[in-house]
Amino acid sequence: MDPRLSKVLELQRVLSVQRDTQLEYEKIPKRRDQILSYIQNLKEEANAAEERFIKHEIEQKNFELELQQGQETRVKKEAQLLSIKNNKEYQATLSEIEALDRKNSRAEEKLIELMDLVEKERKILAEKKQELKDKESGFQQELDELDKQEKASTAQLNEAKVKADEVGELVPPDLYQRFVRVFESKGGIAIATANGGHCGVCNIRLTPRLIQLTKRGQDIVFCEGCARFLYWDASLEEDRLDTL
């Protein structure tokens, strides 16, 4: 086999390791971002629930104060009736009391609605806070594990890059550049077998000349369909013979 082809095969192997390691490494920050984004959404939901609770709690207290003032005013108006001598003034005060009763009644109804609403929102807020606490606690272990994985993956990635650089230096520059272009454009697979008379990746039928050149293994041969490097895998022939 052409020594260049041997190096190309080794380059495929080490670059595949580097690529797989890189892909695994990239999953770590993505997963971390997913967790942090989820936690942030829970925090925002809890904050929104707290804001609604505080808003309606303040509104409830305002209505309680308004109702208290209305009831106190009614008591004062009712006490005034005892000292009024003029019938017209007496009737006017009675009308004011009736108006206060209607206003106080509406305030009582609204207050009851607000009390129910505040109680519901108190429960929702408690549930949101508990959910946030539980999720933060549950995800913290995974976040810690991701930190460990990131450190280990960084070391593995650096090691894979060093190995790929070492092998790359053994391949002629023009051949190396072409290999890398094919590797990057073909999903990390820049080399394919020619066994069976067709490209092992794109499955195009190879010409007899290409098949012969590939079998000889003394030249660098490229697939006319996908531009991948072609080689003849003798072990596949051996496996086929063993099954006969």
C-alpha cells in the first residue's frame, strides 16, 4: 500500500476521534444552557407569581381600609340622626346612610373576591417557590457533573488535536489540505472502500480502471461521485472467503 494512503487512513482515524470528541464536548455547554434557561424560567414564573400576590394583597388591604372607613362613616351618620330636628335634613342623612350601605356592600363583595384570589395566589406562589427549590437542588448535581465532564473532555480534546496534528504533519501538504476539505464537507468521512466495485459510502459504480488502481494500492485514488479517497480493504475479502 502507498505509504501516503496508510497515513491518510490513520488521518481519518485520528480526525474522527477528534471530531467525535469535539461533538461530545459541545454537548456540555448546550446542556448546561438548557438547565440554566429552565431554572431562569422557573425563577421568572415565581417572581411573576409573587408580583401578582403582592399586588392583590395590597389591593385587598386597601379595600379593607376603605370598608372600615365606610363603616365608621356610617356609624357617625347614624349617630347624627339622634340630634337632627329638621325632617328634610333627617331624610338627607338617611339617604347618605343608604348610599354608604350600598357602597360598603360592594366593597365587602369585592373584598371577598380579593381574599379568595389572594389565597389562591398565595398557594400558587408557594408551589412555584417549592418547584424552583426542588429543581435547583435536583439539577445542581448534574451541573456539577457537567463541570467535571467539561474538564475531562477538554483534556481529551487537546490530546486528540495533538495526535491529529502529529499525523497531519506526516501527510504531504497538498494531500492533507484536500483530505481536510473532503473530511469537513462530507460529514467527517473522507475515505471509503472500493470493495465490490462501488464506493463504500456514495455507492456509485466504479470504473474498472479505478478498481484496479485501488486494488494495487500504489496510487491515491478518488471516487468520481463523492470525491472521497478510495482504498481496498483486504480484510473484507478475507472475511468473505471465511464464510465460503
